[in-house]
Amino acid sequence: MTRTPQDPPAPRTLVTDARAALESCPALALRQAARRATRALDAALKDSGLTLAQAGLLARVATAPDDTIGALAAGLDLDPSTLSRTLRGLEKAGLVEIALVETDLRRRAVWLTEAGARRLAAALPAWRAAQARV
């Protein structure tokens, strides 16, 4: 049945309001798309032994003009302590090295190890192919 101009609007309820919010929210749509893309890219990178998040972080470390954790965190829009915890796992795996900056002992720098560079290089072809599919 079509609504005529004189018909009153449908009553608003929590369910109709929530449905409208879900259907119109770009942030939720982007989060869902990001989760799907992440799953596809994680699957593509599985043989490299890296997740998308790890490969992305290694790529950031490899290309960063400023190798301090603070600068990396700012570029990734992460809290430095969160980034430090994430980097510790890569450090334990021997993929990055973290050291104090000689000129300012409060700052720490991070760079890829040879193993980290090799792992990232090996993952890049699968990453590129998966990006083309996604």
C-alpha cells in the first residue's frame, strides 16, 4: 500500500530508529568493510607468517622518515604505548629492533632487522595480489 500525503507518518520506535541509524552510518559500514578486507588480506598473507597488521607495521617501519616510536605512533594515529606493545611482539620474533635514541634517552627508535626485511619482502607479492582482488 502506498502512502498518500494525508496519511500520518509511521510511528517511530526504538527498532525503526536503530535500523535507520545502522543503515545510514558510514562509520559502521566502513568498519564492516575493513573487517572483510582484513580477513581476505590475512588469509593471503598466511604463508608469510604475518598478519595484515604486522605486515603493515613492518612496511611503516621500513618507510618511515622518522624512526622514533613517537613519530611512528603519530603517523599511525596510535598511542605510543599501544604501538610499543605491538612492536614488542615483532621484536621477540626478531623482525624489528628497538633501541634508545642516543641524543635523548627518553625516546626510542625502531628499525627492521635483516629477518624483518626478508619477511616483509617475501610477503609483499601476496599482499599486492590480494589488494588487487579486494
